[in-house]
Amino acid sequence: MTTASTSPFAVLNQTTATSFNEQKNLIKRVFKGKPVQCPSCKQTLKVILPEQAKAEQAAGIYCAKGCTDIELDIEAVAGL
């Protein structure tokens, strides 16, 4: 019988939590104005704000090659 620490769900939950925290920290660094490189291609990430976004691209954080593509729901916080 498997224990909770070795169950597939425990591994999935830990992996998901780690990924979420890494992405959250990356977003924080970008919004602090620090230059941040894409973890995959090492190119500088850029922020696309809602007023800069085109019809086919949402507001978010992107790299030039497209390997980092974080869509942000900025409109939700704009009314605060």
C-alpha cells in the first residue's frame, strides 16, 4: 500500500505547487522592473499591457520566441 507522501496525487500536488510558486516569483520580478530572462531561451521577457495588446494577443508576459507565454487578467485589477 502506498503512503500519502509517495502517492501520485502527492507528487502531482508538489509539482504543481512548485511550478506555481516559480511562475509567481517570475511575475513579481518582472513587475518590479527587473530584467528577467526566459527560463528556456534566456531572452529578456517583455510585458504587454492591455492598452498595448493586439486583438490576437492578450495582456501578459512573453518572450520573443514564445516559449514563455503568461497571460494575465489585468483588467480584473484595473477597477480597484
